[in-house]
Amino acid sequence: MADLDTELDLSLVLHALSDPQRRTIVRELAASEEPLPCGTIELEVGKSTRTHHFRVLREAGLIEQQRDGTRKLTSLRREAIEVAFPGLLDAVLNPAATP
């Protein structure tokens, strides 16, 4: 797991979350208790675009990835995000629930 002290930049985080495909990735990761292989998250984009979206999320500090043999497992850095920006993930993942 990545260090919780890794600084998250709000502008990078908001940019990463501004795209609907990346929000889909974040929702899928948030719903899973285990890291997910990248290919198991359904997106309606090509492989290079999928790779781009994962890179944007990784560079923003929202996800972390680790190799497991030939697979790349991805997990959401929920705790670090919540420490840096309390309530942000809930607002993004459940927009109808926020006042």
C-alpha cells in the first residue's frame, strides 16, 4: 500500500475525476474489497485509451498498481484520499446523496 503521507494535489485529483471513464474505474475499485486486474473493469474505450485513464488516476495518486505475475492489480487509495480530502470520494461516487 502506498504511503498515506504521499501528497495529493487537488487540481490533479479533480482533473482525474472529471472524466466519466475514470469515475467508472474509481467506482469499480471502490466497490471491490480486493485489488482488481485492469482488464476486468468494463470501459467502452480502446486499450491505449484505457491505459491513459489508468495512468491519469495513478499520477493523481488516486490508485496504486502492483504486478501479480502477468496481471497488474489496481486498488483505490481510499484512506489516503479521505485523509487529504474528507468526503470527496463519497461526493463523486454518490452525487445524489450529497446536499
